[in-house]
Amino acid sequence: MTRAALAALLLFALSARAQQRPSFTMQGGVVSAALPSSVLQDASVQKQLGSGLTTTFLVVARENKRLSGVRLEVRYDLWDEVWLVKRVDFEGKIDRQRLASREALEKWWRTPVRLLSTAADRVLLQVDVSVLPFSAAEEEDARQWITKSGGVGTAAAGGGGIVDALIGTTISARPITSFRWNVDLSLR
Amino acid sequence: MTRTRSLAILLAAVAAAALLFWVVLHQVSGHWLDVALRPDVRQALERSMEDQKQLRKLDPQRREVYRRRFDETQTLLNRIEVLRMNREAMLRRFELALMVVFSLGALLAAVTLWMRYRREQARERAEYLQRVTSLQETARRHAHEIKGPLTAARLELERFTDLARRGAAEQELNAAHDSVGEELERLARFTREFSSFGGVGSPVLRRESLGQLVEEFCSTFANAWPSLRLDDTGGDAVVCVDRDLFRQVLVNLCTNSARAAGEDGRMTFSIVKNGAQVMLDARDNGSGIPPSLRARVFDPYVTTRRIGEGMGLGLSISRKVMLDHGGDLELLESSAAGTVFRITFGVNAC
């Protein structure tokens, strides 16, 4: 029993070591984070990135009771074979780019993203990254599609419409994986 | 018995609902989704997209066309992929909805069956109560019918003994003796009435002219009931009938009417034909049967007469006779203006 517990602890420590951490910077009252490549290299994320759907990374930072969020979207354009990326920082600024290679994507990924502003010298931060398999627009498109057709009939077809609507409203982007880091940042 | 049957029906309904639920759940609910999510569908769409990409190289002038087709296919593929990722959640929701529907259905069935069971139980109790009340009334009537003549006979016998002891005159003794005899005759009449109820024989049916039977009856019994005039409206039809038993039915009906009609009573017989069906309506001008008795008028011991004046077996015997004829005796209507009984004869009963 004790051995099993020790083995589990060891495995947990090894995995924690293998899991890279984001690097944080504080400048001008703004905390920025460069997310680790390990997130992109995660098996489930890798698989999702090649699906043609927009993989969405929701980065949520909690400082005390404050919440701040950033959204990163990555879609592989199968026609032009380029990466279409979008970054929305905590102030709502949008940055879109078209990246020609996987290397360019990795480089873009490591670019620090503005996470939250703070006046404090020291910040205890909890950062969560949820990886959603598709975007809100794609979710809505699929919902509309199934609600209208259901693959079996029209929405106006009585009970079928109710069933389609019932199922259509079930569609939502559930995280395929998530990451969490706790950091203690200080200007001193 | 009723409870057991209700429970059996309930269990059968639940089992049927569960089976249907299982079939829908496992054979239907995921099927349509799985059709869209089949790997070969996805592969075909991916191949189609790849083909569009190849075509743009071979035919650059139509690049936009291929691009549009590519985008359309990819949108479809994306939708299917979104469905695939939500398959389990969608099926769970669908199954939950089905479960709710089936549960509501089962609940409704259970409530319905329970209410039906309670209703049957209440009806059974009411019928039992009615039977017991009827038996009570019968017992009371029997006791009274026997007690009256019995007491009178006992008193007369005591008087006879006393007279004999005192050496009374023969005339006095004979009067007391006759009196005892009268009371015993009353008891015998009472017993006969029961015997006639128990001993209604099976009819021996013969083809007879109904018109002639009614005419004969009206003529023979013209003076049987001094307050009742018998009218025959004529007409004729051939029926299968046992003369004697049929006559007994008419006598019973007339006896009742004579009591109900008072001084100026009238009983009118009319032959009615409806195709092969022959009926005889017996209409009197009596005061009618009280509404509370109409539904039970053919039940034994149901009567408007006071105790000691009759047992209320006449109509019961009469209906039994007509049912044995393959026909029936019904109460057609009854009001303050009179009562109509309809005698129906069996078609081709002989």
C-alpha cells in the first residue's frame, strides 16, 4: 500500500516536471504570459489541431478574486495548408495572423500574451488553460444544422423538431484537456 | 381477484414499456447519429476534399469552383466532427428525454389502473351492499309472510282447544277449525309461490298465431281482474311459443297492472314487427313504476306491494320464461301515464 502510494507520488512528480510552465513577465502593471510548447505538443491537442476545426485555448487568470481571460484560436486551413491564428487579449485587442509552418505556429505560441493588469508588486496567480475542440461559431453552425435537419427531417415535422431541438441544444464545446499553473510573481 | 388482475395488467404494461424503451434506446436512438458518423463517410469527405485540392492544380482556371466545393465539404465534415464529439452527450440527453416520456407514460398508466381498481372496488362494495340489503328485505318479507298466518293459526288452534275443553257447540268448533285451515292455506299459497319460482319449466315451443293467442287471452281472462279491461289492437304474426308459459307471463303482467291501475284500468296489447323480429307491447294506464325501482324491476323480491301482499316474483318469473323462449321481456317505458312492457320472441326458435 505504502509502495503504491510512493510510486504514485513519484509518477506525479515526474509528470509535473515534464509539464513545462508558462513564463510570466510583469511590465507597466501588465502581466504577460508565454505559454509552454508542451500545451501544443499534448497528444490530444495535436490531434485536434489537424482536424480542420478551430481549436480554442481559453486562458483564465485568477488573482485573489479577480478574473481575467485571453482567447487563442488556431485553425489549420486544409486548402492553403497554412495556420490561421487569432489572439484576443484581456483588453479585447485582436491579433490575427496567417502562419505558413508549424515552426511559425510554435513561435507565435510562445509570444507572450497580455494576461491582466495589476497595481500590486506581488501577484499570486492561478492560470487555467482549457482547450476547446471547436469555436463558438462552429458550434452554432453545427447546432443550426442539426436543429434544422436533424439528418432525418425538417424542424417543422412535429415531434421530430422537438427531438432535434433537444439534441441540438446539447451541442457544446467541452474541453478536451486543461492545464493549471499557480505562480507567485513579484517585482522585487 | 380484481386487485390481482389490475396488478397483472400494471406489470404487463411496465414490462411492455420497459421493452419498448430498451428497443428505442439500443436500436434506434444512436442509429441515425452513427450513420452520419460512420468512418467511411468521413473518409469519403476527406477524399473529396483532397480531390478538390488536386483539381485546382490540374485546372487552375476553375480554382474558385474547387475552393467553394472544398469549403462546402469541409463545413460538412466540421459539423460531423462536432456531432461526433458531442455524440455521448446527445445520446444521454435523448435517452433522458425518452426516459422522462416513458416514466410519465408508466406513471399515467399506473394512476389510471389504480383509479380503475379503486372504482371497481367501490362498485363491488356497492353491489355487495345492495345484495345484502336485498337479502335483508327478502328475509324480512319471508318472516312476515310466515309469521302472520302462523300466529293466527296458533291462536285459532288455542281457541279451538279451549272450545273443545268447554264442550262448545259443533258449529263453534267448526268455525274455529275452518279458521285454522284458512291460515294454513295462506301458508300453502306462500309456499306455492316459491315453488312456482323454483319450478319454472323449460318451454315446449310450437309455432302459434300470436294474434290468436292474445285474442283468446283477452276473451278468457276478460273478467279475471274486475278493474282491468283487456284490449287487443289486432294484427298477427307467427311466433315460437309455449302457450301455457306465455299465458302465465300475460297473467303476471295483468295482475301487476290491475293493482297499479286502480278502478278504471286498461291493458292494451299491440303486436309490433321489425323485420323477422316479433314483439308484443303490453301497455297499461297505471300510475307507473317508481324511478328508483325501474332498473331492478325484474329482480326477485322487488315489489311496490306491502309485506304480506305478494313476494315480487312475478316479473322475475316472466322474464325468465321469455329468456327461455329465446326472447326477452323489457320495461319499455314507465311514467305517471302508464307502463309499457315489451315481450320479444325468439326468431326461428322452433
